[in-house]
Amino acid sequence: MRTRTLLFLIASAIACLLLAPTAAWTKDKKPPVKSAEKPEDVKKGKTALLKAPKGMVYFLKVPKKYDPKVGAPLLVFMHGSNMNGMQYLPMFGAKKWYDHAIICCPNGEGGNDAFGANNFTQQAAPLVADVTEHVQKAFNVTHTYIGGHSQGGFVTYSVIMHFPHLYDGAVPMAGDCWMQNEPNLWENDEEMLAKQMRIPIAVIHGKADPVVSFSQGQHAFDVFHTMGYPKLRLFAPERLGHQFGLSPVGDALIWLDAMNGIGSKKGLKAAGKWAKAKEWGWVHAAGQAYATSEAATGSEKAKAKKLIASAEAAAAKAVPKMQKLLEEETDPRQWLPAFWAFRHQYGRTEAAKPLIEDYVAKRGEQRQTGASLWRQAFGNSRQGNKEKCYELLEKLLVEAPYSFDAYYAVSWLDARDDPDK
């Protein structure tokens, strides 16, 4: 179902039992972390405890090789429930996950011991944004990524939706997107939506997660996928549970870099593998990023342009098939998922542009109808009137199949007809 807030709170009861922390301490034995007044006071290679202007406490580590003339990326990462930033921050160095970056791990505002149990709330986003700006202003930051695990994963979506101008990528892990943060809520604000859709999102969620079910991570991916976010990926390891340290964070960060045209050697190598796997959406995005990157060499830009050409060629073959499906298939439950997948793969290409523009125009025309019917269906569902709910969802697919809310109509009707789906 669409409402995920209660599960966000329930997860806190058992998450700490399944997250193997990177360090353990008591009030009498704390890690050797000193406090600092300002971010710029933190020495290279050291970690310090600070407080942002609006009051959120955070841990900050500056890399040993930080050069203010060259700058460094900033990675803001939020902990799980009943934890703190210092139980996560050392893992990035131990795993060599973006260890060239400035690492910032805020503590949730629901706690009074920096080294004890802390929790984020649904009001955390402005405070996390304040922490981010506090660090950005103190250093030469080349780009900024944000992520979080479990409770921090939920908050990650909230932060990037409300403060997209601060971030260049996101890694939400083992979390979900609250209904008040779903991207369709900004459909009427083109400027804000453009800033949000600029951000590549690497969703990580283990299929064996016993704390926050995989269906929640899938839901989060789906709402951005349905909305047409051009740079989106789901990492879903079959055997991964709720453990942060076993998650593919390193791979997610490489993917984010490729989407931003950073790290040409690794990114272009990865894009070559994506081309073989026919992941044309990522190939095209990476190709465009490196083709316009000031840091890329001439030969690297040439490779990038070949990647774009290969994605365009694949799109040119796929467009007629999709056009035929749209003309001949009358059941939205059949053509909608196919179109969403098509847009994910080819939505940025010139070949697919006419189909995409037509879809977007129709979505705008049907937006209000879809939203109205969805609200009625959802209300009936909550009141236990299932048959009326399904009747309204079927009506939605007839009158507003291009609306964002058609996603919920398709998924709910599919669940009705096949409970195991």
C-alpha cells in the first residue's frame, strides 16, 4: 500500500539487532573523536564532532590528501534507527568506499547522546540540508552525494525531494519513499521537478531484508521509475539482508559517478559492460555526461559519443515496436509497464523523443482525473470497500491511463488478480 510511515517507525525496534556496527562503545569508553567549532577546523585525516547552525550534530572526516585547490567530493550519509553517525563513518574507510571524499554522518535529531542511540524524524530534511550547506561552505566541494541506511534511507528521499539543488546523487538503502515525498507531487512545478530529475538515484535493497521488506525498496524505485526519472538504478542482491556493511555501496557510487561524468576510466569501462547488457538508459546517460565533461580526454569523449550512438541505434529499433504496441494493445495493464520500461531504456534518446513527448502531454491532460479517481479508490480501500476501490481503479485506467496514479491502479489490480505477484 502507499502509506509507509508506520513501517518507518516499526523498523526501529529491530534494525539495530541486524546491523553489525563498525564500532561498539559505552559512555566510559568512547571513540577518540574531538569536538570542533567549525568544519574548516578539522585537520586532514581526522574526524571531529560538530554542530550545524540549526542544531543537528554530525561527524565529519576530512581525507588525508584533501587539497583545497583541487577540492574533493562530499558524501553525506545517515545512520539507521537507534544508531549514530560514528557507527557508520569508519566503514567507508574500511571498505574503501569513496575514501577520497569528505565524509559527513549526521546524528538524528531524536537523541541526546552523540555516541548513543539517535533517530531521525519526518522533520529531519531541513536539518540535514543545513548540515550539508555547513560543510559545503567550508571546503572546496566538487560534488555532493547523499545516502542513508534503513531510517536514513527513508530520510534520503525526503532530503533530495525538498532540497535537490544541494545534491548530485543519492544512495537510499533499505528504506522507502514516504507518500508525501513521491515525485508526482511536484508535477505542477516544472522548475523544481527539473532539479529533482537531475539527480541520479541508486536504490539499494536486499531481497532477504527481514526489517524493511524488499517490497518497500521496490515501491520507492517504482514511483521514480513511473515518473520517468532518467538516471535510476535498483541494486537488489538476492541474499542481502539488512546489513549495511555487506551492501554494494562501492558499485552504487561508481554508477553515480558515471551518471555525472566523473572518473572517466572507471565510468566508461562500466558503461561498456552496460552496453553489452543492453542497459541503454545508463549507457546513454553516461555517454552524454562524459562527452561533455571538461575532465575527459579527447579519446574518452570519442568513446562516449560511440556509446550515445549505440544507444540511439538500439532506440531506433525499439521505437516501431513500442509504437505498434500502443496502437494495437487496448489494455493499459499490458502496455503501461512495457512503456515505462521503454522510457527507462530509451527516454533520453532522440529516436524516442516523439513518443515521450506525446506521453508527457497526455499525462498533463489526465493528471487531475487520475488523482481524483485514485483518492476515491484509496479512500474506499481504507474503509474496507474493496469492490468499489477496484471499480474506481479500473475506471482510472480507462479515463486516465497516462496519469502517474495509473501506476497504483496497475499494481493494485495485478495484486488482486494474482496475490503472489
